[in-house]
Amino acid sequence: MKTTSHFYLSDKSVINMLIISSVITLFLFFIDESAFNYNWMHYFWNWILFVIYVLILTFIQLLVWLISKVFSKVLAAVKKEN
């Protein structure tokens, strides 16, 4: 009988990824958008860009997590065969 294993990502991990993405994006906006200050926060469109950056960085982190899980399963299967 074949068993299937599912990848599980906890809510805490997703929240951590969002926090990390937000901090990185805040830093990028601090050094790029407004020349070392947070005046960019006064403009609505900058907030939209901020959210887009956070979502992109979070998506990249999720991809890295998924790839690491897939490769660990593949390597475990290869080691099991040998």
C-alpha cells in the first residue's frame, strides 16, 4: 500500500514569512523611495507598491520552502533505494 505524504505549512510560518518580507520591504523603501526617510508613507500608491513587494517576497519564500520540501523527499527516496 502506498502512503501519500502532504506538505504542511503552519500559520506561524506564514506569519513569520510575512513579517520578514515586511521588514525587508520597509528597509528597501527606506533606502530607495524617499532618500533615507519614511515620507513615502504619505502616498497611497506607495502603499500599493509596498503590498506588492511584500507579496512577491513572501511568494519567493514559499517557493523556496516548497522546493526544499520536494528535494528533501526526493533525496530521502534516493537514499532509501540505495
